[in-house]
Amino acid sequence: MTGRPLVVLQSFPDPRPTTNPYIVMLAEAIRRQPGVRLRTFSWRNALLTRYDVFHVHWPEILLEGRTPLRALVRQLLTGVLLLRIALLRTPVVRTVHNLELPDGLGRRQRFLLARLDRLTSLRIVLNEHTPVPTESEAVT
């Protein structure tokens, strides 16, 4: 590949020793790809830097906060992120881990997750038995 690298923004921050091993392996695999640059998640990276693809895992994590105020701020930031993705037509790739939304989500959280789902261009499933919406493209 020539020219500038394809920049993939992940929905997770820099891996730590306690990070899920799947995330660590994924980050390492992306970093090994020629012509691809991995950018890990921060709100600054998500809202202010250039990237070509947004790859999301467990999207509900974007909406959570330790306090109700922090959760509200993160939900507002997620709304801005989704607007940016839509306006710039940034492809969204989602790894599908859970078939159902987590319990206890409010209407605002469900709305934001549904909007992200509509913006998703490609779903990565971990096995061939994972159902995806019929109109969705998916790879195993």
C-alpha cells in the first residue's frame, strides 16, 4: 500500500495488563498490518483527530460513567461522535459479542446504540452461528 496509512480508531483505550486478551490480540494484529495505523480511543481522538474507520467493541461502554453526571457527559459526547461519523461518512465496523443489549439501559442509551447500529457498515462475528440483521454485511 502506498500513500498514507489507513487509520483505524478502536473503541478501547491503550491496553493495560488487565485488558481483555481478545482486545490485546486485536490491537497487536492491527499494528502488524502493513499500511494500517491503529489509534486507540480517547474522546480527543474520537472527536478531533482524523481516522478512516471506527471499530467498536461493546458500544455500551461509551455511554457509561461512574456517576450519573459522568454518564450523561459520555452520552452527550457519544451523540457528538455519532454526528461526526454520519457527517464525515466514516465507516463503522462492529465486533458483535452480545446478541442482546445489556439490562438497565435508559431510553437515551438505547437511542444512541440504535443510531450506532444504523451507522454500522460491517459486523464481525466470532462464529458462524451469530445472527446479524439481514440487511447487514458480516464476516467471521
